[in-house]
Amino acid sequence: MKRWLVIVGCAMTLALAASRFAPFVSAASYVEVTVKDDGGKPISDAIVALTPAGGATSTPRPASAIMDQQFRMFVPYVLAVPVGTPVTFPNRDNIRHHVYSFSAAKRFELPLYMGTPAAPVLFDKPGVVVLGCNIHDWMVAYIYVLATPHFAKTADKGVVRLTEVPPGAYEASVWHPRLRSDAVGKPITVPESDPLKVEFVLALKPDRRTFPPPSHYERTQS
């Protein structure tokens, strides 16, 4: 009987201790951002980023990334990477490409090649990098280099969810290649435990992209 009372007493002590510390254990919060155009349609390929108020932020962890060349197109059309990321530019087509950028955030050139270059390109400054191919004028893509670890790219539904965001004040911003202005931003406050939902409405320029001509064009050019 005494042994049973001791077990019960220990269980009650553990339960009280757990309840005492329970308020300090909160569910992970997240920020859900929806991006639409001024007609109410979801926008894909928009980069959503959160920067702590005051500009101080934790250093993002760079990891290698890939900008493919397939079917005479860059894939993906928009790539978001943290500062310090090495990006590889494999050419999976059976024709040569000549990749370049004149953007201030990263000027570089990969002369005519097939296959994969021996060394990746290091993107060490934040900003927008516009890519082109010196042989195929319609090949255009963008690499958006960020100095914050809290970012994501929208898909077809125009929604991203940013997790593991510490509570506090942030500047939420959205960038898209067809924006009529620079990145659009607004101040937000991330709560300690409850999710936060934010919506952006963007005014976009018309999509002027052109796409690869028929394959016989390449045969005549070669």
C-alpha cells in the first residue's frame, strides 16, 4: 500500500511540474502569405521575404542550387537563394548555350558550352540577377539573392508558408519579375505561437516572354 502511494505521489509531482512549465512550450508559429494580382488571381514565381525590423538578421545558410537549361529554356524561371550560394548551370540540351549576366548583384559569363561547367558561380551579394543566353535571345531567367533566411517562392496557388520564424517585428516584402515597381513591402508582427496570415496584391506588367521557336530553327542555325 505504501509503495502504491509513493508511485501515485511521484506521478502527481511530475504532472504538476509539467503543468508549471507547459506555458513556456508553445506551438511553432508560421507566417502564411498569399500573393494575388489586382484582378484577384494568384501569382506564381513571387519571392516572399521577411526581414527583422531594424535590418538585423541571422545569417542565412547557403546551400548549393541549380539553374538548369532544358528545352532551350532556363529552369526554373525564378530561383531564390541566400547570399553565399554557389549555383551550378548544367546544360541538358544537345546544343551549346552561352550564359551571362550584367546585373550589379552578379556579373559573370559562361562561354559557349555543353554539359556542366567545372565550377559553380558564387552569388555573394543580395539583389536581382537577370540571366540571358548570348545565343538564344528568348532565354531569360532571374536569380533573387537574399540576406535573410526567411523567404520562399509562390507556386500556382500564390501561397507560401514561412516556418520557424522567431516572434517580433518584420518587414514583409514581395518581389516578382513583372512588378511595376521595386519589391513591395509592409510591416508585420509575428506572434509567439499563433499563425499569421498576410496578403499582398500586386500590379504586374504584361508577360512579354517569348518562347523557343520550332526545333528546325536550331538545325538551320547549326
